[in-house]
Amino acid sequence: MKPYREPPSYRLSVFQSSSFRIIAMFAGCFVISGVSVMATSGYHSLALLERQMKNVVANESNEALMEAHSHDVPHLRPIMTELVQNEPGFYYLLENARQEIIVGNMFHLQPVAGWRRLPWTHRSVPPDHRLVIGYGSILQDGGYLFVGIDGEPLQTLRHDLWFILSWSVAGFIVIGTIGGFILSRLVLGRIENISQTARNIMRGDISQRITLNATNDEFDHLAVSLNAMLDRNEHLIDSVRQVTDDIAHDMRRPLSRLAQQLDEIARDGLTEPQVNVLNRARGSLEEALEIFSSLLKLAQIEADEDIPDSQLLNVDDLLVSVAELYQPIIESKRQKLELNCLCQTARLSGNKALLMQVLVNLLENAINHCPPGSRILLSSFTEGETITITVADNGPGIPSHERERVFEKMVRLDNSRSVPGSGLGLSMVQAIVRLHKGQIKLLDNDPGLRCEIRLRKAPVATS
């Protein structure tokens, strides 16, 4: 059987959740789609506006050339003079072959034929950096004619498009992040409810059930199915426990009667070999009775949810009591017991008899499995709100792959077959520690074994 391991207890971060990643990906796709649509629409708007502005410039230039009848400076001069005076919204420039300005409302330009985009208006010093879109024509006599229009609407539209695009992307990201966070919190709350219920059940509280929200959504559907499974499992576990208890109770009666019958036989005159056989039989019977008593006690502890007869206990007093009780036994086995109590006034809430049973079982294991000359350490210390009790030795230890299996009922390792015991000691220890909401670990003591029990401090009473 694969050993049980307590799962780590933690809350999943919202930003690590699948729901947040899905919403983030959806928001990202939405941003990309929105930006693509806006960019395409903006590009077409800019192109349309620029095409309209070029049409206006082309019409203005063609009308001037058609009215002059001849494409040279002398014929264009009176026409351009009138246009400069009456059409202030356009940019005009007429230069002769020597690149001297004849008429115009602009500074000198290099004669370049075709469409031109001027980054500034060539009207003032310093320049005002207003875009000009215009068309240049080389005249028949080598002169140059330029007609342009203010490109500020194009610049303004481009600026507005970038502004809207940037703020739209930022808005999509913010809304997507906030929406993903809120929705993920809602989803994680439901998932955490299921996870916490599962952890409580794995800690021994099999009566726990998943809370329904009455929303009839997929989480409620899953919760109903899981609760039905948990009800079924609890029924099966209760049935197994009941069978175990019944067997233990029913077997104790015939075994007790058998013990009485052996006592009656012992009163008759028996030979020495018969007495030896009778003593071995009584020893085996007492061992069986002890196993049944341990099974009954273990079943009762595992069935309890609350600590019976809980009281405030001083940890160091428990350790001192156990050490004084077992000091003569340890000395008789030529072993050495070291006591190191650092909890001082630290106290915990618990059942004194059960916690004493934990220390007794661990100490007896160390005594029985360590050879003469071994050192056994019984210690305690506090760290924050946690009390740690340690039973360590420098004996043969337990292989790392067997340390979880020894907590199972009736499990005894091969090298422990010659040592007295029922294989229930560590199962009892683990059940008592879990009842007290604590943790127990078997670690390598290099050499030997170190058992650490961690329990929570009792809250300090305030007046």
C-alpha cells in the first residue's frame, strides 16, 4: 500500500489560476483584434483624408495652369498674384529659372516635380512645423510652380488616432485585468471551498461536505456528485470500523474465558513441561488481548473529532514525567537518556493521558530497537506559535522508504520481528497527534532516527 502523505496546505494565487490565464488570453485576443480593427480603420481614414487633400491641390494647380494657357512664368505671374491675395488657405510659390521668387506666400523651395510633403510651412522664421501637402510643376521656361495646402487636419487626425489607440489598449488591459481578477477570485473561492473540504477529510474529519451555493451551476453539480461520493465512502468506512470494533469486542470475551480456563488448569497438579507450555500459552493470550485493546483504543481515537478531557498542559512537565518513569529501564539496558527541555512556560491544550501515551510509545520504540551504549534524546523547544517535541536516538534507524509505512496498522519491519510489540504503537502515536491537530515526522538522525512532533501552543489568556 502506498503511504499516505499530508498534502501541502496553501492558497492558490489569483494570478496563477487557470481562470485568470483564460481571461487574460481572451482579453489579449480582444486587445489585438480591437487594435487591428482600429489601426485598419485609422489607416483608411488617413488615406482618404490625404487623397481628398491631394485632389483639392491638384484641382487648384490645374485650374491655374489652364487659365494661364501657357505654362511659363510670365503667363502665370498675374494669375498667381491674384490667388495669393484671394486664397490665403493655400500655399503658392512661383520661381523663375534662376530660382528667384516671382510670386508666392512661401520661402524658396528647390524645384522638385511631383507630390511633396513639407514638414514646415516655409512661411515664418522660426518655422511653425505645420505639415504642407503640395504639388510641384516644372514650367516650360525652366520656372517652378508649387501649390500646396495645410496638412494640419492630417496631423491632427493621426495624433487623435494614436491617442485613442493607446488609451483603448490601456483600457482593454486594465478592464481585462480587473475583470479577470474579480472572476478568478469568484472561481477560486469555489475551488478553495472544495480543496479545504478535501484537506479536512484527509486529516480525519470524514463528516465534512462541500457547501452548495444554490446557483445550480457546474460547481454545484460537481459538489453534489462529490458529496454523494463522500457519503458513500463515510458509510463504507463506518461499516469497516463497526466490523473492526465488533470483532475486537467479540474476540475479547472468548479470549478472556480462555484465560480463566488456563488459570483453572494451572491449579491442577502439572508437570514442569506442562507448566512451561501453559505459561507460553498465557503469554500469547495476553499478547492477543493487548492487540485487541490497542485496536479498540485506536478506533476510538480515530473516531473522535474533539480532544476528550482537554486541559492546559506544560510540555516540559510531560517530558520530565516520562523521563523519570523510564530512567531505571534505560539504565538497566545500559543506555543513556538525555533530557533537554526548552519550552519553559509554553503550554498546549490536550489530553494528558494521550500525550503521555505518545511519549511512552516513542521512548519504548527507541529503547527496544537501540543496542546497549546508545544515546536517547528527549527534547522540546518553541518556534513562533509551534511547540516541537523530539525523540531521537543513534541506533539503527529506519530506511527512508519505510518511514511512512511504519505508521500503518500492524506493520512491522523485518529487523523488528524479534522485538516485542504489536505493530500498533506508531499508528497510535499518529492518531493521537492528528487528534491534537499536530504533525509527526520521522527523520534521519545520522545515525539513528529522529521523531519530531509539532503542536500548536495554547493561546495566552488575556485578562
